[in-house]
Amino acid sequence: MNYENVLQKLGDLKIDSYNNDFLLTWEKSNDEIVATVTLAELFKKLHQNGISLKVFDTGLGISIFRDQSTRTRFSFAAAVNALGLSLSELDEEKSQVAHGETVRETANMISFLAEVIGIRDDMYLGEGDSYMRDVSAAVQQGYDEGVLHQRPAIINLQSDIDHPTQAMSDLAKLKHYFGSLENLRGKKIAMSWAYSPSYGKPLSVPQGVIGLMTRFGMDVCLAYPEGYELLPEVVQLAGDNAQKYGGSFTNVNSMEEAFRDADVVYPKSWAPFNVMQQRTVLLINGDKIGLKELEQACLANNAKFKHWECNAAMMKLTKTGNALYQHCLPADISGVSCERGEVSKDVFEKYRLHTYQQASYKPFVIAAMIFLARIPEPVNAVKRIIERSHKRV
Amino acid sequence: MNYENVLQKLGDLKIDSYNNDFLLTWEKSNDEIVATVTLAELFKKLHQNGISLKVFDTGLGISIFRDQSTRTRFSFAAAVNALGLSLSELDEEKSQVAHGETVRETANMISFLAEVIGIRDDMYLGEGDSYMRDVSAAVQQGYDEGVLHQRPAIINLQSDIDHPTQAMSDLAKLKHYFGSLENLRGKKIAMSWAYSPSYGKPLSVPQGVIGLMTRFGMDVCLAYPEGYELLPEVVQLAGDNAQKYGGSFTNVNSMEEAFRDADVVYPKSWAPFNVMQQRTVLLINGDKIGLKELEQACLANNAKFKHWECNAAMMKLTKTGNALYQHCLPADISGVSCERGEVSKDVFEKYRLHTYQQASYKPFVIAAMIFLARIPEPVNAVKRIIERSHKRV
Amino acid sequence: MNYENVLQKLGDLKIDSYNNDFLLTWEKSNDEIVATVTLAELFKKLHQNGISLKVFDTGLGISIFRDQSTRTRFSFAAAVNALGLSLSELDEEKSQVAHGETVRETANMISFLAEVIGIRDDMYLGEGDSYMRDVSAAVQQGYDEGVLHQRPAIINLQSDIDHPTQAMSDLAKLKHYFGSLENLRGKKIAMSWAYSPSYGKPLSVPQGVIGLMTRFGMDVCLAYPEGYELLPEVVQLAGDNAQKYGGSFTNVNSMEEAFRDADVVYPKSWAPFNVMQQRTVLLINGDKIGLKELEQACLANNAKFKHWECNAAMMKLTKTGNALYQHCLPADISGVSCERGEVSKDVFEKYRLHTYQQASYKPFVIAAMIFLARIPEPVNAVKRIIERSHKRV
């Protein structure tokens, strides 16, 4: 990697991320998406070369996890640390921090010395994104009123709508695999539902993928069994993107059809949109019996689609039988983590390293998001990081 | 803010805080109180100007929360981080860390590289302050015996007796609002009980306020319904202060009377002193039925005083109808966080920004407390911070 | 302490710890053991003199505690902080992180920016050490495959087999007490079982002590009531060590016999080896009734040996009645933490300071382990730390 070229490329982009959040990739301009991926790659390379990325002397990075997480949690911790911030997790009791007035208050009370707030809230359809916007409005108001000396950036660590730190890592991996973002043009990616012996998995990963990859001229094929629809507005957006950016977006009900001639496959389980809606109501009402019944109905329905498994036979259908397999991890691997799952053991093992590499971009993607949102002249600041080349150890 | 003037002012004070704890404001000399507030204001201004406050290269700041906390937890985390320390929370199981021998041992075992231990222990009357003194004696002994290379300062993050980080933030806000500490002389502050649909709120906030504000020549009026007494020794101390420092301290049983002609009102719920005593016994005995009965009796009693609400009519009684409303937050706001509470929605909203500002001093008050307790020549150290003016980002 | 001499001594040792783990002391060469102890002492002295040990600019130190811990947890936090890393604890749900494939994946996913992973896993006989090796193999593979830019060191914070951070702290204390490692030659240490009104305490401490002290020419006498055997392979190893390094290793069934003429006594409760095996099966099966029955049988058996208490009469048997009492803490002190326990109150109090000093080495032992495992040319790096003598405050 030639640092000069990267700096040049970054300098040519129109970046308007300062004091802004990163909630949905489709709220970001193409230049900002490219800047984020480019900066993430650069940070990764600098880290590999032992160069410190530290730009903050002190300051807090706050995380709010309203759902379990291991890899995103550690990716956020790593990103925050790499930039010089200290992590503080808000261990939020659902009862304590309610919506409305209290979000405004809590958001300000924790933010006096905060530079970034990372939030995962993906379980309640119609809630996660809305909660992030409440927090964002609250710290914006606090900043405008002078209560906060700086305006912490809100980073979406997975909402009900999008999972941008994942989708951007996926994009970085694809860029690296195919050589450039330009090379993604005309490549077919199969974003396919796959069978899993669990239910209630969020929609944010497939939505994030179709919302982002359609911006790079890819032929995005979304596949799922009838009834496993995604949020209509995101599907609409993917179609619009395809038209605007010169790729294609198709929607099929067959894994085979999606895999046929694909360059990339992304087989992953999710819950039907309408099930997530029912589930949200039941969760809010604390209706345990209803939840149990819903789960059983869903698992029974899932079981009709056990053949939606990414295995050797399925992979044979892809371009030269050799498409890149991608997954956000952890995958449900048949015979390993479950009896029958999203992917067969041999396929997963063949591509394991690729999935690890895919995941390895996430800390640097998050660091890039924080950097662009918090550093007023980011390209100059990156230049200084390279110039000083301060050794990390 | 003229840094030179502030340094001059600090230099004129007799500060003897090094290697000492901050447990009760009334154990600190007037000069130390003034130094703490002045330093907190300076730190706040420096932070606002993007100047780093880092004075520690490494070292731990330990927190022990024996009761829930969001804002004090984050204020402590922020203060510790701003000075360059790393936070370690002691997640104490009640069974593991008992009193007596074990406090001495645990306190030393966690403190080998610690600079400060912040403790919240406010639920058990007669316990919190005593526990903090046990920890203090333990680390003092460890330091004297050479087991500890440094003597971590104990900071009271709310005890059964005082809440000094809150009361000092309140003082900083009042100083800013009225222009100087001198201007507080002759101002009337109403520290009033207010209705809340909960019970068992600690006494430390009202006790902290009457114990501190009577030292600045204020006319402190404590108001509560009959039966909601505070700790007799703190009430005694407030009276003594008033006499010594030339203000006044009165004790009434009417919110109206307290509010009349007040410059500042601080309406806040608390549990009666004797209820807290009974509760402590029941909690120690694990008597759940007894606790439930006590709660019901208390709530029934509370309900007699629903008219102790800070609303527009009540505010009209204050000086020019325009007193400053203060609260340690979160407030029980009628129609927002509860049906009927401590303050009406319109009054709270009118003063919301003031309460946020009041809270915004806390991280810097805590940083000032740590700084004065851990830096041998604090004024010179502050001078160097200003001279180097190291940018935080 | 003459820094020059220490550097000279370190320079003479063959140190091959870079990119290696610290799992069992007996996997480390004598030179590496000596280097670790020497470096720990040096770090302790530097810290006492206010000199910063910071060698990392950024980077994560990860801890995985599969059993409760206070002092090792804080020692690890302190060590990580002293070197400039940030702590991230993996709060592992047993169900989430299983063995096999998933360990490999999780280990890599959390390690992208990690320098060290400290693990406590001591409850399941045959599991802890094996788990650490799974994690080690996983990050080694990730490093070899280029997924990880650096190879995090695995540090054993107590396994089913060894407790090296404890045993090394014990060794550092003995070195200091007797003046040198050479002076340990011919000194008798009684590693004795002692009565405790609890059951299921791990074997790692006594195993760690007999496995390490037999390497320094000590006369190690292991004592326990019949039936309280340790792992046979560790006992075998202790015997082999004694033969190889010219000390002795004896195994008796009487505390009196062990204490007779001892220079050091280390009375400590543990569970019989075969009980730990049964317990592991019951724990894995979630057999609560079986566990309760086993506990009662064990406690009944323990109760036969209440006279295995380290008290004044027992201490009289030691060399000049004045042996050094050691314990990893917390001890079960008769009349303090329990009715009848491992040690009488007067004996414990007489030696309390010594046990605190013993514990005080642990943060620096862990820092030395991390340093040697992560810094390519450690002696030069130490030299630079001394030369720069950067003040910590």
C-alpha cells in the first residue's frame, strides 16, 4: 500500500462526516462510503506495520448494548482504544432508561467527556433506529445548548434496519478480494436466506448488504423462501440503487437460482419481517406464552426449508463452482454448531479464513467512522499519523 | 476566565488535601472547599478549550458501587480518564467482602497500583460512611507498612451522611449563577422535601446541601412534613455553620414557607430518618415481608403530602417568582416519569438546562478532588497543565 | 537495587519467551523463571520510585474469568494498565462459547488488537489447561494465517494444573525474604493441607508450589490427610525436580511432621483429586442433587481433620519456632472468617504483613510475563525504560 496514493485519494473525496452520526449507509454519500472504507484499509495496514493510530489524548467512548454481542463489542473496544479513548459501557436496565424525556437526560449525563456512543439495538422492529435518533437528537441539543463541550458521534452497532459496521467490513473484504471497488461492477452477489434451527435473527445484515452493494454496480440477488420478506422500504431502496448505479437487483425464492453463476454468496438465516413485528409486540407486552407459541410456529415453518443449506452441491452452481463464501459470523455450521444449519462443514472450513478476514476489518471500519465523525480535518490528521509514524509498542 | 487570576487565587489558599480523603465536606477547610470548586471550574474551562488535563501516565482509579448509579458512575469514569488513569470497577458480592478484617485485606489487594477509590454506599444508615473509613484506614495502614507504594485517596461518591460530589457541583452551579461565592451571602435557598411515589431515597443530598451551603452565608431553609427528619447531627452542624459564617438556618414544615422569597429552590424527596433506620435493620436481616410492609406504610404516609410539589403556583412564591430551580437528577416529574411527583413538567422544563449545567460540573469536581488528593504541589501542576496546553484531540 | 546489576543479570540469561505463552512454570526454562522474577522485582522497584513502565501506546489486554476472582483480576488489570494496554473482559456465557470450533473463532474475533489474553479456568479438572491450549492454538493459527497482526500471549491466571502468577509471586517473596534464590537451597518448605469449612478448592496452588520450589534446591515437604492427593503427574514432576536440582521432595500424612524444622510453611485447604474429578462430571451434567451429596460427604470427611490448623503450637515445631507463614489469600482464619479454619488468628496476624507483601508481587509478576512474551528484545527495552525514567505522575 502506497500511503501517498491513499492520501491523494482521500484528498479528492468530499467528506462531510464531521459532527455527524453513522446510522445507515444510505444516509452517507458515495464519497463518504469510499472514504470510510479507504481509511479503514489504511488503518489496518498502519496497525499491521506497528504504527499507532492514537489521536485522542483522553476522552470516553461509550457503548450501549441492548442485545448480546462478542465480536462487535470487542471491535468497538479495540477501535476506541486504538484512537486513544477509554471505553465505558452503559449497563442499561431496561426499566431505568425509558424513551422520551429520559433518553435526552441520560444521553447528556453520560456524555460530558464522550467522543462517541456506539449503540446496538436490533431486537425490536421499529425501535432500534428510532432509539439511536433519540440519543442523537439529545446530544445535539446538549451540544447546541452548551451543556456538552463536544458533540459525541452516534455509531450504529446494529439496529433493526441496518448493520453498517458489518456491511462496510463486507465491502472492504470484497474490495480487497476483487482488487478494487470498480471491479465489483457486474459481479453477482447472492444474499440468500439459509436454514437455521433458531428463530428471531435480525434483518439488519441482509438489509445492510442489499442496501450497500447495490451502490457499486453489483448484481445483487436476494433470495428467500416465500414469507421471509425484509423491510419493504429497504428492498425498494436496493432496487432504486441498482437503477441509479447501473447494477441490478433481483428477488427470487430459490437458493439455487440465487447461487447460479454468483461471484459471491452470503447465505444467512433471518426471521420473516412480519414475525419480527409480532415478536416486538409480544416482547413489549412481556407475553411469554405468546413468544413460545410464535417460536414454535416459526421453527416449524423454518423446518420446511432445511434444504436451504450452503453445501458443496449448492456451491457447484456458482461461477466456476468457486464463488466467495461470506458470513458475518457466527455461522450455524451443520454437524458442528448444530445438526443442520446454514452451511455445511466442508464449505465453511474451505472459506473459514476468508470469513475471519472479513471480520478483521470491523475494528478498523469503526475506527474510521469515529475518526471521520470527530476529527475536523481528517485527511490532514491522517497525514500527520503517517508522518510521525509513532511505534505502537 | 483569566487563567492567571485563577492560579493566583489558588496560590493564596491553604491547601492540605494531599494524601487525604474526601468523605464529608465539613471535614474540609473553607480554603479546601474553595480550592476544589475553583479547580473544578478551571478544569471545565480547560476541557472546553480542548486542553488535556492528563497528569497520570498510568495508574488505576477504582470504583465500588454498592448501589445503582448512572451519572455519578460516568462522572467518576470521566474524571479518572481525564487525568490519565484507567477505571477498574470492583464488582463486589456482598457475601465476599464483609466488614472487619476482610475490608482491610481487599482494600490493599486491589490498591497496589491504585491512585483513587471512589465509593458509593448510601443504602444502609450508619454503614456507608463507616465502610469508607474502614477502607481508608486499611489503605493508610498498607501505605504506612510499605505494602502500597502510594496512598489511594478515598472519594465519597454518596454515603448515608453526605454526597459531596453532588453538593460541590451544586455549589459550583450557584457560584456561576450568582457570579461569585461572595454573592451567595444573604441568598435564600429552600432545601425542601417533595412528594415522590417511591420510598427509601437516601438523605445524603439534603444533608449535603444544608451542611455545605450554610458555610457561605446563605439563608438555608430546610422544609419537610413532620416525621421526615434528617440525621440530627447534620442538622445541628448546619445550625452551627449558620451562626459561625453569618447566614441563617431555619427548619419549617411547609414547602410554601420555604419557597417564600427564596432565591434558589431544591425540592427533592427523601425517606424519614427513622424509616431508613428500620429499613437498614430489615435489609440486614433480609426480612422481605417486613420491607414490603414498611414500604406500604411509607408510601401511604408519603401520599398524604402529594401537595408538596414544585409547580408554577409554588414557584410564584419565590423571589420575583423567579428562583433558580435545582435538582440532583433524575427528578420525578409529574406527568412524565410518574403521575404525580416532585416537580411539575412546566417548571422542570423551564429549568432543565440549569439542572443539566449543575450536573455538568460533577466530572470536573471529582477530577479536582482526585487532583488535590494525589498531586503533592497541585498549584504548580496546574500551572504546567496550562503552560503546556496540550491539545486533547 | 542497582539497576545496572539487574540489567547485567538479565543480559546473561537465555530468554526465549517472545511470542510464547505462560501456562505452566515447568514449561519454562530456569533462565526464563529467573528472568521473570528478576523483572518483576525490577518493575516493583521502578513503580515504587514513580517510574513509568509504559511500553505500549495502545492495545488491548483481555481477561477471561471462568471463576470468581478479586485479587488476580485486579493484579491483571494493574499489570495491563502499567504497560499501557487497556483491559477488556470477556464476559463469557458458558452456552455461547463452547469448545472446539467456536473457541478458535472467538479467540480470533476478540484478538485483532490484543496483546495478551489472561485466563482463569480452574474449576473443571482436565478442562482449564486444555481450554487455554485451545485458545493458544487458535491465536497461533490466526497469526500464522495473517488474520492477526500480532500473536497475543496467553497467561494462565489459574488453571486446574498450575497457578503460575501465584507461585511466581511466592518465589519472589521467598527470594526477598531469604536474600537470593541461591539462599533457598536447603531451606525446608511445608506445603500442607489445612482444614477449611468449605470444599472444592482447586489444587493449582499446592501443585504450583511443589512444581516450582523443587527447582531451587528446597526441601519440599507435601503433607495432607490420606485421600487428599494431588494430580499424580505433578507429584511425579516435583520428585523428578528434586532429584535433578539437588533438593528433596517428601510426601507425608501429618501436618506436624511437615512443620518440623521447616523454614517456610504454606498451610492451605484443597479438595481431594478424586473429588474434583467426580465434581467435574456432576458439574458438566448439571446434577445439583449429586453435587449437594458430594459436598456433604466431603465436608463430613474434612471435619475429621480439624486439627490440621496452623496455630501457635504447630508453629513451635518449625525452625526456631519462627518459620515464615505464607498464604495465597484469602485464608480461612479461625474465629475471623470462620469458626475453625486453616490458620489461627494470632498466627495469621503475626504474619499478615508478609502475606500482603507476597501478594504485592503479583501485578509485577504478570507485567513481567506480558513484557517477556510481547517485547522482542526485552532487555534493551527495560534499559530504555530506566534511561528515560519517565515519571508516572
